[in-house]
Amino acid sequence: MKVPLLSSDFLDRAETVYADRVGVIDEPTSEDSLGELTYGEVARRVRALQAGLDELGVGAGERVAVVSPNSARLLELFYAVPSSGRVLVPINFRLRTEEVEYIVEHSGASVLLVDPETNQDIPTVTAKHRFLLGKESDDALLRVDREPEPWGDASEDATATINYTSGTTARPKGVQITHRNIWVNAMTFGLHAGVSDWDVYLHTLPMFHANGWGMLYTTAGLGVPQVVLRKVDGTEILTRVGKHGVTLMCAAPAVVNAVLDAAPGWEGPVPGRDRIARVICAGAPPPSKTIERIEEELGWEFCEIYGLTETSPFLTINRRQREDGDKPIAEIARAMSRAGAPGIGVQLCISEAGEVLARSNVVLEGYWQQPDATADALEGGWFHTGDGGSIDEQGYLTISDRKKDIIITGGENVSSIEVEDCLYAAAGVAECAVIGVPDEKWGETIKAIVVRAPGAECTEADLIAHCKQRMAGYKAPTSIDFVETIPRTATGKVQKFKLREPYWSGRARQVN
Ligand code: AMP
């Protein structure tokens, strides 16, 4: 028998087995907070939302876009929209008006839901139907008086979400993730991370980012209570870990750094130490010193994973093994800073050019309406990650550089080409190149190298302000070097490795 692998399976099981268990604890400080909801209540609200979309005339395959920081209502959309055959487009809430507009238009979303606070930044972005998330969307969309229409031709190959990601082009690309991708990712990631119904999960990761790495499906399927965190703050994370008995969280290294910074000021034992909370990191390889500090100062277990939005995202995991026993922590931490070993069903290899290639059921269906980019990414039957790396004799992958032109700052991808495009529009810029340089807090930060036009007098502050007005703040350069010329190859290509060299010298890797 073959039964389609659908994203609805996870909340369905939560409702069957854990209906009376608290499933979601909403951010208490947000407007219209939903407080605590049992999984039974979440499932009822999700059905009511689907009935509301039916009434609005939103059919299967139509796109529903949402721009919101973490919230219970955002979480519900991950269950409600794909389960009814529609496609969810979760958008980064830090983006500027034109950036969100592009994604809404490109995805062809007919419904747009916006968090009230985010709305202040993007008041003009619109779609056929637009609602503020909260009381307004509840009143407009929750239809408790009718059952939702069943999704007639439910298929595991249908697109469930489109996640826009900054890649090698100036415009973000829409990564089509299918129900099957979600299912396999949720299962393999959950298995390797050892998730069980004893866990309590804290959403330290923005849910829009690769569907919260798919953990929001895994946790629902196992009845794990999910604590919503709206804003990253080290002390607040410690408080919630203590208050709700959190055992598991996923985070970019910058988030872990915020917790490490807050811990010395915490009175009494660090919450989570008693039950060995697990923190799963990705986005960049954290320095082994950070790993040591997590294990020693917090008493939490550190795990690293590697993946991309395009791979749902889980590909590899590095977790302490039984054999590591009593090894000194420094030795364990060094071994843990590798990206990890492939998860079940993932094949990895390194191309002749040194690029990491992957084959697995978590690899994207394609880039939305970009057949050429899709063909390039999947050339030869392997997914081309754009990352440079090596696989050691234990089968563990280490990421050493990025072939693609992206910078990862605080866990978010920034296309250097997009920043360069923006700078070229500024008065006085004749030539520019944008690179990532190491940064204590953010892992990497953005530096622009600029050649001024003859007679131009633009300053570092002018150019940074120019970018901040046009792009999400985290994409703007934090420093600018003015130079006479930019090194290029014979064919005119900027030699970024030469520009990066002085900032990364003495380091084994060119990523942080
Ligand atoms: P995103 O699609 O935004 O999730 O970004 C994916 C990119 O993050 C990958 O292509 C890598 O460049 C980087 N990345 C993710 N996990 C790791 C890791 N464990 N070590 C090094 N780089 C990572």
C-alpha cells in the first residue's frame, strides 16, 4: 500500500494522541496573544482556518503569504495552509517593502497575512486578500460553523511551501518544498536529534527560515509542547527554558552567543542544566571554544547540523557519540565543529571543483518559476549546495568556504550581489564589491569595498544609510573601505578571494 506522505500527518497525530496536552504557548507579550493552546485546540483552529479559506474561495495550489515574527498564529498557518492543498509562502519579517512586494508578486499570492507590528514597516504591500494577523484574521477567517473541504487529490509531490532565499542572484529565489520533502525531513531530523514526547521545544529560530528547519512538524507529531519566542534575547531564553522546562531548541550561532553572554548574570543554576537541554546549531560552524562554553557554562548538549533551505533543510548531524565517553571537552568540541555525518537517506559527495553535492528525498522540487536555476542546481542528478567542503575518513563533512556569493550574518543569508546592486545605485560609487568578514557577534558581517567616481565625496556613513533605506537592515554593510582599484581576473571577474584574504588570514576556514 502506498499512502501519500502529507504534512497534515503531524498535527493529525497530535490531535489523536495528545489532544489535551498543551501544544503551543504563544508569546505572552504580543498583541492578541493566544496564551496556551492544547493540541486539540490548535487542530480545531486550523480546521476553522481552512474552512475560512474555502469560504474566501482560495483553492488548492493557491499561495498564501505571511510576514510575521514567531507567533502561534504563524505556526498554525504551517499546519493549515499546506494540509488543505494550498501553498504557504513564509516571508522574512525583516525585509523592506520592495523586497516583500517582490516575493508576494513573484509567488502570485492571493492572500497576504501580516503581523501588526511588521505592518508598520510594510503598510503598502498588498494582495487580493489582506489581513492583519490577530483578532482581524481570526474574525475574518476562522469558520467554526463549517468543516473544511477535503483536499481531493492530495499528493505527496504537491508543493507545500515556497521559501524565498537569498542566493547567488540579486533577487531571492522561491524554493519549492513538497509534502514529501517536509515528511522525510521531519522524520530524519527528529530521529537524529532524538526528539521524543518528553521534550519541550523553544522556537528560538525564526519559523519563516526553512519552516523552522521542519522542527514544527516533528514536534507536533510527537506531541511536544512548542514555546513561541518572538524576539531573541539571551536572558529571556534562559527564563523560558526554566519556566517551561524546555529541553530542545534550534538556533544560529549568534543566538547561542546571546545566551552565553546572558548566563554569567543569571542568578542560581543555569536553567536546562539539570535535564541537559539540547541546542542544535546550524548556519555556520561555531568556533570550538563556543561549543566548549555551551557544554561547560550552560551544561547543555551541543549538536550541529548542516543543510539549506533547498534541502528542507536537514542533511548532516554532528552529535556526541557513545564512544566519546570521557574524552576531554576540548577534543570533543573540536570534533563537533564539523558539520556532521549524513542523516539516513542522504548521500553526499564532493565535486572535482570542491563543491558539496547531495542526493536525498529532502532536496527541493525546484525554484518557483525559474526552470534554468532549477536545472543548474540539480545538474547531473545531484543538488549543488554552493558550499565548499571535504569529507573525512569517518564520513563527516566539514564546510570550509562558500562557492556561492553569499554572506551569512546572524544566521540569515545575504546575497552580496544584491548589496552590490544597491550600492551601485548610490551617488558617487564607480565600482564596488561586497564580502563577508569575520565578526565576534554575528559570525560574519558585511563589508563593502568601494571605488569612488572621480570627484565624488560620498562617505562610509552616506553609503551605509543609502543601503539601510532600501534593504532590510541586516543586509546593509557595517563597514566600507574606499580603494583605488578592485582586483579582477582577465575576464573581468572580481577576485573576491583576494579581497577576503587579509580579513581571514590565519583561519582554517573562510566561513564563520
Ligand atoms: P539557508 O538556506 O538560509 O538555510 O542557508 C544555508 C547555508 O548556510 C548553507 O549553504 C551553508 O553555507 C550555511 N550553513 C548551514 N549550516 C552550516 C554548518 N553547519 N556549517 C557551515 N555552514 C552552514
